[in-house]
Amino acid sequence: MTTVRLQLNGEACSVEASPVTSLLAAIRQAGLTGTQGACEEGECGSCSVLLDDALVCSCLVPAAACDGARVTTVEGVVAPDLAAALAAHGAVQCGFCTPGFVVAATALLDGDEPLDHATAAHALAGNLCRCTGYQPILAAVLEVDRARRG
Amino acid sequence: MISTDGAVLPRTLAAALAVRADDPVRTVVAGGTDLMVGVNAGRLRPSSWLSLRRVPELQRIERHGSSLFVGACVTFARIERELVDTAPALAAAARTVGSVQIRNAATIGGNLSTASPAGDSLPVLACYHAEVEVASVRGTRIVPIGEFLVGPKRTDLGADELVVGVHLRRTTGEQAFAKVGPRAAMVIARCSLAARVDRTTGDAGVGIGAVAPCALAVPAAAEILASGGSVDDFVAAVVSAAAPIDDLRAPAAYRHHALAVLARRMHGWLQ
Ligand SMILES: Cc1cc2nc3c(=O)[nH]c(=O)nc-3n(C[C@H](O)[C@H](O)[C@H](O)COP(=O)(O)OP(=O)(O)OC[C@H]3O[C@@H](n4cnc5c(N)ncnc54)[C@H](O)[C@@H]3O)c2cc1C
Ligand code: FES
Ligand code: FES
């Protein structure tokens, strides 16, 4: 086991990791259970986090190699407008994919260019949802993008 | 030096090479997108990591005159963004890799070292006639891409070596990349094709992927492009270089057929 120091949602913390511990497992062991694990193959995006500001699948990152990194999980994302839009559009059914979509949408909404449907769909293609059929999620994200740009 | 700590994160290439030489059992990790799939499935149990995340020399993109160097740890997200004008076919291939999450982590050095027959950067590197820079404490070697890739998931890399990056010539004229898969996103190529041609200089290149033990250049097809040969001759040259196999993802006959379709379309795009 090694001790890995992280800036987790802005707070210094240390987690214990073996060489086979993923960042996903380390985050959940640290008590932050918003980040979900499902496929652990990079296919579903439910484990999405920001690692040094880049959106990644935390299941594909060895925790031991993250010493000194900044990690933002869904718990560290403050986006009441996105939460409200997702709820209003019926974009949350079972909710399992929602934390991943929230983190991925947060990264997407930070971009410079206004979004259209095709760009948003391409950018969110790494997140799977088995319930909603995606259109409510895309509609919510596009609405937030328009509103934030005024 | 046999270290037992979980990971070392050297801050210079020299330090990384020293660890590689002293402790070759450490698993080298860049983005982790290939390795961690195996780890999570219990197929791989690395005892310790040599992480290249913090080695600045491997993060470089350098342009000198007509040459371009792309460091091993440059991610596909950066290639997609930063090389649109300098290496359009490579940027196009990068855009098709996995998802945003995968492209933000996956590196070109990892793609080269994994040497999957379907690795998306590889037919493009073959079409550019790229050279791979590898290094160890013994020194640096420049290896043509066709010699670096020696078979499915097999490379010329020695046990104490690291990929430092790839050298490309900046080319002029038209170029393109295309791949075939079952959906629009998150696709492992069933076949892929990269081609470039500058008819004023007569310089051309063609590379194919996922239809042979490793990605490879097709010089006969490049000559046809350069000399303005017919589309049928081009398609025939591309297809005759392929040696696909049946596997879980697609039968050989399908790969052959799809490659011919891609070749025909690409010949049109490059006019
Ligand atoms: C969901 C998903 C989708 C994917 N989609 C695609 C796709 O569309 N196209 C595609 O081509 N690939 C795809 N991949 C595969 C993978 O993302 C790529 O092969 C990627 O380029 C690997 O880079 P990495 O930095 O993550 O490699 P890592 O997993 O860190 O390493 C891969 C291998 O390379 C070695 N290595 C890494 N860097 C070096 C170096 N500098 N020197 C020596 N050895 C090194 C490692 O030891 C390991 O053996 C996908 C993977 C996943 C999980
Ligand atoms: S759990 Fe990480 S992508 Fe599915
Ligand atoms: S709401 Fe159920 S998976 Fe998306």
C-alpha cells in the first residue's frame, strides 16, 4: 500500500492505494460515493471525474500514480442551474448515470464555443444512459449553455 | 534498485530512464486506458508503476521547419486540438478515439506501445512514414514505424526502453483518415485508412489499420495517388496489401469489403 495525497474537491486528503487500486475505488474509499462504478472498462462514463481539470474515467486511472493531483468529483461540482434543468427535462430516471453526466456536462459547459446538439452529443458520447434515451439530457445541457451565455 | 512503493513519478526523462533500467519489472503507465482495463478485469497485476504523467519532455509538441515532433505523452485530446493544421489526418484520427474521457487520458505513446492492429494513430503514422524515437540509459534510437510495429501487440521496444515520441515530416496537399465501426462513437476500428497526396511535389503516403497483424504503409497505393492513377487501381492496391483475419469484432471478408469502400471514397476526397 502507498499513501497517495490528493487535492480532492479542493481539500487535501490522503488515500491508501495498492498498485491495482483505481482512482474510482480510492475516491469511494475516501467516502465520496457519488462517483459510480459500472463497467470499469472506460465504456460507460459513470465514473467520470476531473483529474487536473481534464475529464477522465476514474476507473482507468491507477490511484497510486495520482500523487499530488487535483481531483474534482460530482460532490465538488456546484451547478444548481444544471441540476434544475436535468430535473425539469426529466433527464434523471434511475439516476445511476447522472453523476457522470453532471461531471461531463460541467467540463463541456466550461468550453469557449456555444453548443449545438451535434457538438453536445459528440462530447457526451462517453456517457451511457440506459433509461432516458439521451434527448432529455442533451436538452437540459443545451438549455443551461444558452442561459449561461445570456 | 527494487522499489516496493506503488508508483514512481519521475520529473525528468533521464530519471524515468534510470528507473526503467534499474527496475524493468515496473509497469510503465501513461494514460492507463489500455492497462487499467486489464487490471480491473484481474488479467494484469502490476506490482508497481512507473508513471510518465509528470515527465515534461514527453509532453512536447515541437515544430521545426518541415518537421514535427509529438511527445509520447501527448494525449489524443491535444492532438485533436493542436495539430488540426499541422497534421490534419492525425488530428482526424485522434478525434475518433474513444470518448472525451478516453482522449483526455490516452496518449500516442501508449497507442504505439500497445501496438493493437486497430490502434487509430498507427495507419496515419504509417502514411506519414513517421519515425519513433525510443530511448534508454544506453542512448537514443530512431526507428521507422514499419520496424517499430513487429506484430499484433508486439513492438521493437527493448525491456529498458521508453518511447520518447514520434517524428513526422509536415506534409502539404490533401490528407484524410477514415475508419469503419458499428456506431459513430466509441469505436474500435474494423478497418481504417489514412492517405495523403501532394500532386505538385509527387509526395504521397497510404496507411491501413485493423486489416493486418499491424498497421502498415502501402507504397504501391501511394504511387498510384501521386501519379494520378485510377480509382480502381488505387482500391486494388489498398485491398491487396490487407491480410485481415476473422475475429470477435468482424469477419475477414467484411474487413476486406469495408476497406475497399473506404479506399474508393478516400480517392474521391483527395481529388
Ligand atoms: C473505452 C475505450 C475506448 C478506446 N477507443 C480507442 C479507439 O477508438 N482507438 C484507439 O486506437 N484506441 C482506443 N482505445 C485504446 C487506448 O485508449 C489507446 O490505445 C491509448 O492510446 C493508450 O494510451 P495510454 O496512454 O492510455 O496507454 P497506457 O494504458 O498507459 O499504456 C499502454 C501500453 O503502453 C505502454 N506505454 C505507454 N507509454 C509508453 C512509453 N512512452 N514508452 C514505453 N511504453 C509505454 C504501457 O506500458 C502499456 O503496455 C480505447 C480504450 C478504451 C478503454
Ligand atoms: S466505470 Fe468507468 S467508464 Fe464505466
Ligand atoms: S437515468 Fe438510468 S441510466 Fe441514465
